[in-house]
Amino acid sequence: MPLSHSSKERPEFDRYADSYTDLHKVSVAASGEEPAYFSAYKAKYMASRARNVSLTPAILDFGCGVGNSVPHLREAFPSAVLHGSDPSSESIRLARSRLEDTATFLESGSEALPYADGMFDLVLVACVLHHIQPSERARWMAEIRRVMKPGAQLFIFEHNMLNPLTRKVVRECPFDEDAVFLSRSELLGLARYAGFGKIDARYVVFFPRQLATLRPLEPLLSWLPLGAQYVIEAIA
């Protein structure tokens, strides 16, 4: 779900809450996959790359929207304590009504996350930052770091602006009307500025369902800027 902290835009996010999943389904139709595929992809990726995580890690889904990533995070991390945060009150209401037994959901404020310092072992930011105004991104990256434990891992997935199909999907998606792409180099710079270390970047999501038999090759292509998205991994 889009995450913005502008009071002017916030009602728009509430307006899309009920229709978000259906709109997302339409927007990714060209891939041959349902939205759940992409949520599961991110959760599995995190699980495959998580290091030195406790048996019951605290995980934050930053910009969780209606909570569509949460069931997949639960499957990937069965014993985790899951939290979701989003500025859209309507999205949080829907997330709670669907998943109150799976995760704790809190509406985020306009200046800070509603969590104590050093609370989380893992943080997922799934295609959220392009909905935050560029001038606000550094501040929110610092805020994400604030709520992470020392040594905690951050996973940020973003749309690859170099992929023409991705640009088309974003351009035609109603809830992406405010989107401002981040280049991989910009996001790497934001992570460094916020004080993260051991920063890594990889391109991901290369093949549509019609070419699913080639997906095992994707880790070998992580250097190639043709993936539909890219992921930044960093240590707090």
C-alpha cells in the first residue's frame, strides 16, 4: 500500500484500501501472476538471506497497507512476532479485521513510527519508498533504522526504473499516481546516509509466469539491470 505522510494525500490512500488488492491484480496481470506471488517472493527472499536471527524474531512490515504480505511472512518465519505499520487508517482497519490473530497493526504518525528504539530484528519495505516524497526519504530511512536492533537486517524492494514494463505498470496503476521512482544508486545513498552498513544490492523478478522454468537462474542474473525490481539489503 502507498505510504505517504502528507495530510493532503492520505485520504486517497484510505480510498484505495478496499480496492487495493483488485487493482494490484490488474496491474500485474502481464506477469501472469497474482499479487500473492510477489508478496511470497519477498518473504521467501528475506528468509533465504536472514542471518543470525533469533527463533522468535520481531519483524516490521513498513508501509504494510492492508496486510497482504503478512501471511507470507508468517509462512516464511513461523515463530516471528509480526508487526505492520501504515499511515492509512482504513488500510490498518482492514488489516486488523483480516489478520488480527497473525500480526499487530498500528497506524503510523506523520513524523515518527509508533515503536521504541531498537525493537526489530528484520524490516521489510516492499515497494513503499517511491510513494514518499523525495525530500522526506532520508528522514524516514533514519526513522526505520531507529527502530531496528543493532545488527538487524533491512530489506527494501523497489521498482526498477530501467525496466520498461515496470514503468508501464506503474504509469497505468491508479494507486501509483503519486509514484516517484528511486534509482538503485539513490537508494544505496539513502542507506549509507542513514548509517546502515554491509549494504548489498541485487536485481530480482526477471521472468513472467510463461518463463517460470527459467526462474532458478535469477540469482545468477542479480547483477543485470533488467529485473522488474531490485532489493537493497543492509545491516543496522
